[in-house]
Amino acid sequence: MAGKLVLLKEEFLIEGEWGGVSLDASLRHLRAGIGAGGSTISEAAFAALGATGVILTPVIVEQRDAIRVEFATDEGIWTATLDLAAQHVTFLNKTTGEVEEPLPVRPEADERAAGSFSLERMGIPAMETPRGNVTIDTVLVLVYLQQHHAGRNTFGSVSAADMNLTLEVCFGILDEEAARLKAQAQAARSRATRDATAVRKAVEQRQKYGLPTSFDLDMEHERHAKAAAEYAADLLRLAQEIEHHQGVLTSRDAESAHGLQAVSRSAAAADQAHQALASVYERRGLSRQRLAAAEEAMRPRTHCPECEQTLQGRSGKSPLCPVCRQPDPGLPARQTQRDQELARAKAAATAADAQLNDAQRSAQKAVDARRKAEQDAQRLAGRAAAYRAQEINPREAARSRASAGESEARANLNAIKARRQELAQLTELEKKSAASSQQAEDSTNAWAAAEGDAQEHKKQTAKQLSQIFADIAIPMAPDKIRSAVIDPKTLAPKINNRTLKQLARSAGLVSIAHIAYHLMALEAARSMPRVRIPRFQWLDAPLDGLGGGPEGELLANAVLAVCAETASSDAQIVLTTPQAPPVSPQGLHATEHDSSQPLIPHARPDNDDGL
């Protein structure tokens, strides 16, 4: 249901003093010429309500401290005060005394906007959806005909997405149930597509290894499990055998170690025997030297040590010296001593030779023992190495192969387990995909049914709006307008089956289309229960595009007459034109303004031209 909106007063704070103009009338006519501030006061009014699309002129921003608008809604009488410096709006309900904390015009994240609060007072919800937004600026396009928007564009500079949603909300053709079903259908289609993609990817993944069935996986599992068990049994058997042979090898390694120790001992003994030979050889040499000296002493002297001539033996009563031939009584004793020394020397030499022979035999025995110990050590080491090569190495190699085989079999079993999980997941994905596909189909059918009802309602709404639009537009220029309709798809006006862009060369018809569209919105708000547009219109200089001369004057009078006929006590029209209406309907309140009597009466005169 359309909300109530009646502007009662608009004031400006200049140098601590409030002053402005009263707007309280069902048809408020501001006969304002150039320099009177007609456009400025309209833009300032909607700026005070939180609109961001209006542009305040520098004279407002520089000279004014605040703007205050008093307006009536179904909730009572409100005032909205815009602090121009802080750019926030304070709302006061004069009926209940309720005060709303200052709200920003351009809010930050999670802040409530002043425009949203104003929209709620008009009975229109502010909306932010993926389809578009409903804001005070998009709604103003339907209740405020700005002078510079009365051109070839139907809805000014508002984005198409935002305007489409705003039209659906304001004209009551937004079927929330259909929108909900549409969102559900889109979400269901997305889920179905996502689930189908998951099934396709899962099938493609399984195609890499041949799409095995559950039976195939069972057979593969049995084969690899049997192989893993066999490899495990082989590993256990080989471990036992290797343990036994390692024990044998350990004993043989110990024997080899003992042999090496024997080699070391025999080598030490051989070294000691050879070292002992040196002293024996030395003793034998000394004994031989003493024997030679003794033998030399025992041999008779046959030559004179001086002349080296042969000595001739001479006889005498006592032993004579063989050299000097003088009697030598000590000769027998010396001879006896020499014989004894010779005998001892011979015995010592014989003993030394015997000792040397014994030592040589001991050394040879030590060498032979060392050689035998080395041969035994080599034999034992070779025996241990051969045993390792024959009994242990093959089993260790077999154990490595069995371990690798078991690992491969376990890996294959894990792969089969993963394939089973993928197969189970694929089954679940297929069930989920089938369910989501069915849900998408059901949601699409439900949305199609609701959308059909919504389209039918939109068609009927467009038909009613077309009738209202034709009843308003044709009387404004009956000789020029043959037909006037509302496009059921875009809810935009068409005159003579032509859009505003196609009517661009006929400025008069473009202006008439704009004015008739806004008056149609006002009439729809009064007569159509589901329309939410407030019963209010502000038409700023709507007649500027009708042209001059007698024809332009006739069109202006016709337009003003229709405006006067449309005005009623349950709605408000604020009209800013320099022309006076040809008739004076009940509820008309007209005031004249110009540069000498501006709409902002206490503004500084040096800036009057900017109003």
C-alpha cells in the first residue's frame, strides 16, 4: 500500500537564523522564475532526507549551516535536519517525541543510512540484493522530476539493475515468493551442475585404471592379499634360516679370528727366534776366534819372527826356547795351559755350533709355524666367506625380493582400498547428483509456475498503468498523441508506440511523457493497492521543454490543467514553474518568487544569482 508523504515546510539555517518557505498544500505551486531558487530548494529538500544523487549548489554549502524539512507520514509529523558540515541527518517525530540519532548521508560499513530511514517512513524497504538496490535515490526518480533529467532518458542516471528492482518494488510487481523460488531454483541448478561435474570427474579418474567393478576389485584384492601372505611367509622362513646360518658363520668367523691370533703369535715367535740367532752367531764367532788363537798358540814356531828363516832344532839339558835357544823351564807349564785352552776353545766352538744349530732349527720351526698359521687363517677366512656367499647372501637377496614384493602387494591392496572408496564415493555422488537434479527440476517447475503468475500480474499491472498513463498523457496534447502505453517489460513510457529516445526530436512530447509518467505514478499510488510509491510528486520546471509561442503556451496550459485535475486532498504535488495554471483547483497554494523575492528569503543578496 502506498505510503503518505507531504512536505510541510523547508527551512535553512543561516548565521543562526532559520528561515524558509511553507509547502503545506495538496497542490503547492511555486511560481519561480530564473534566480528564484526553484531547483535549489527542491534539491535541498531531498538532500535533507538523505539523498546522495542530488547536487547542492555552492551557495547552499557556503552560506547555509543546515537544512531542515518538516514532512508528514503515516507515523506522524517528522523533521529531518541535515548538518551540511558533518553530513549527517537528525530525525525528530514531533507527534511522539521520538528522536533518531544522527545518521550519515554516506555511511561506512554496517552503518545505517539517513536515506534508508527516510524510505522506511514512506513505507518502502531499502534493499541491497545481487539483482540490484533500492535506495532513496532510485525512488526519487519516481517522485521527483528534476529539470535536468527531463530528457531522452526515462530514469535519469540510475543504473538499469537498480531501477528495475525499484520499479518492481514500488509498483508492487515484485513477487517475493517467485523471487525466493527463483533463487532456490538457481541454487538447485548450481548444486546439480556441481554434483554432475563431481560425478564426471570421478568417472574420468576411474577411467585411468579401467573402471573396475566391485567384483573386479574383490578378485584383485584376493590375488594381492595372497601374494602378500606368501611374501610374508617367505620373509619369516628366510629370517629363521638366515638366523641359523648367521650362528654358523659367527662360529666360523670366531675360528678365523683365532687363526689370525695364531698367526700373530707365531709371527712374534719367529721374530724372537731370529732375534736370538743374532746373539748365537755372535757367540759362535767369538768362540771360533778363541779356537783359532789357541790352535795358533799350539803350533810350533818354525820361523824366526825377526828374519823369518827356518829355525833348526837344538838339543840341551833343559827345554830350550825355540827362538832364542836358551833353556826355558816354564815351557811345559805353558804348553799344558795352551793344550787346556785349545781344548776349551774347541769345546766352546763345538757348543756354539750346536747352540746355533738348535737356534736355527727353532727359528725354522717358528717360520714354519707362522706359515702354517697363515695358511690356516686364510683357509678359515675363505671358508667363512664361502659360507656367507653360499648360505647367507642368497637368502638375504631373497629376503630383499620378498620384502619388495610384500611392499608392492601392500601398496596394491591400499590402491584397491582407495578404488573401493572412490567407487563408494561415486555411488554416493551419483545418488546425490540424481537427487540434486530432481530437486533442481522441481524447483525450476515451482519457479516457472510462480513466475507465470508474477508475469501475469506484471502484465495486468502494466495494463492498468497504461490506462492511467493514457488518460493523463493524451489530454495534454490530443492532436499529437494517438496512443500512450507503458511497456510491460521495462515499465517505461511509450507515446505513439515510440520510446523517449525515439521521441528525442520532439521535445514537447518528451516533456509531456515525463510529466505524464510522474502523474501516473501519483495516480497509481492512490488507486492501485499494491503500489508502494508515496502519494507525492515534485515537478521542477517541467514545462521548459514544451517550446515557446502560441503552441507552447497551449501545451503548457493543457499540462497545467491536467496537473490541477490530478491534484487531490489525499496526495501532494509541488509544482515549480513560472506559468500560472489556467484553473485554480481546491487545495491550490501558489506563491510568486523571483530574484528579488527568492524562495530562501534571508539569503545574502550577493549570492542570489546562484539560487
